[in-house]
Amino acid sequence: MAPLKHLERDNPIIDACFRDFCASHGILTVEDFLLHDLYELAAFAERQTNADRLKEGITHMLSLIEHQCRPWLNGMEILEDLHRNKHTLSTGDNGMDSLLQGGFREGQLTELVGPSSSGKTQICMQAAASVAEKQTGRVFYVDTGNSFSARRIAQFICATSDAALGKKVLSRISCHTVYDIFTMFDTLQGLEVTLRSQVQMNVNEYRLRLLVVDSISSLITPILGGSGSQDELVIWKKDSRVTNLVFAGRALMVAVGYMLKKLAHEHNIAILVTNHTVGAGEGGKTKPALGETWKSIPHPSGLTGRTLTRKDNQQC
């Protein structure tokens, strides 16, 4: 989600004038540009005194995005990529591995849903320990509720390893504390830059194999208020100037979801997120907190975490 100002050095058409025009329509980043109605944007550009230059900028942005897009793949190429690059990672628990048909699949986003204190964080830490130890891969752990425990992970590791190996395994797990959705965007963007640079430098030792977000719902539910003003946020830029931009909570939720899926697919990472439950009317029924809009984000095939936990919350 690169800011537009980062493009000016190599693309002079994306100058301050063009960026100010975009900002007046709530567009600060490339992702904002993609989410916007471009026909409407072009129509507004027509009304400006510098209409030709603004339309040239819009066209140039589209060409940049098209150039960066991955080429289309046919069915056989997708299947070959699945077999060659998208392996399964053990959860650290034989029962969970069986229910998930081998474990967490690289390139996919798996969701665990369950009420508070139902064991979701326990599964996340156990999976992190298993991947770091048995798969000799790195783990990027995003902790949104101050629930990460290095001591608990060490207990999982030391149950099967000596102390020296345990320290090496723990060094492969990095924990990042995130308390709001905007820090989450910054964290994921920084991770993507790091992964791309590692690909360019051909760094393969202890590659990142698992990304954990515990929990995704605690970041998103605060911005999913009701209608009207509760569903809008005034964003402050880092230079402390107020922008007059309004972001819908659901748009932010979908944006972070697809950012996670993009990381999973492009870098062959297994992603595990947790989602709590809320009441669904009378009778003590519950439902996932993020609702129907989020439903399309977790991978739907097989026994994903979402399917598993919806059927049996007690096991999560």
C-alpha cells in the first residue's frame, strides 16, 4: 500500500498537483486508487483547469499497476504451483493436523474462530513453536492483545528439545505488538518490503513460513461501528496535519484481509488469524465477530479453521 508520493521520483507525472487532486478524493496510496471509482475520478478531473495533465496521471497510474500485476495463470500452472510451493505446516497437534488435512497450507489464510478463553492463542503459539522447530522456518507473530508468551512457546519447544536448541528455535520467532488497524497496515507493508528484498538478494535461510495474527478481530471491530459517524474515521497524517478523509470501516477490513492474502500467495506463507465470537440472538447462539463481509477472506477449501471452529467452538 505504497503512498503516492513515493512514486514521484521515477514518475514525475505523479507530482504534488496530482497527489493533491487525489487526496481531495480520499486517495493517498496505490490501494486507495484501486478502491476508488476511476470513472468518477476521471469525470472530476475533466472539470479542472489542468484536466489533461490529471487524466494523463490517472492513465499513468493504471499502466504502473498493470505492469506490476502478476501474469494470469492457467489451471495447470496453478496446480503445479500448489504442488511445488504450497506445502502444509504442522500445527503441532496431531488431532488438528488431521482435521485440517495435514496442517496449515502455505499460500492460504486459515481462520480460527471461538469465544474468549477457548484456546485460540494456545493453538497459535503451539503452531509457531512447531514451525520454528520442525520446519526450521521463521515465524512472524502479530500480537494485538498482549497475549504472546515466550515462556509458553519455550515450554512447547523444550518438551522435545534441549535448552541450546530451544534458544535457536525461539530466535526464529519474532513478535510484533500492534494495537490499531493503521499500525497493522504499516507492519504488513514493512514485512512485504523485507520479503521482496530477500527475494532479490536470494536469501533462503530460515525463510518466513508462518504469519500469525492473534487476533484480527480485536483490530477491526473497533472500526466497524453502526451507521453514520460511528462508521467513519478522521485520519491524522504523521506530520500531525488533519486530512479531510473518511474511510469506511468495512473497506479497511477488506483491505487488510486482501493484503494478508497477497502476502500468503506471493511469498508462499501460511497465515493464521483468530476471530472471536459474539452473540447471535436468543438461545445462546454465537457467530464470528467479523460477520459476512469478512467471510470471503479465509480460504474456503477443505477443513479450514473457520469451518472447524464454527462446527465445534469448544475445540478452539
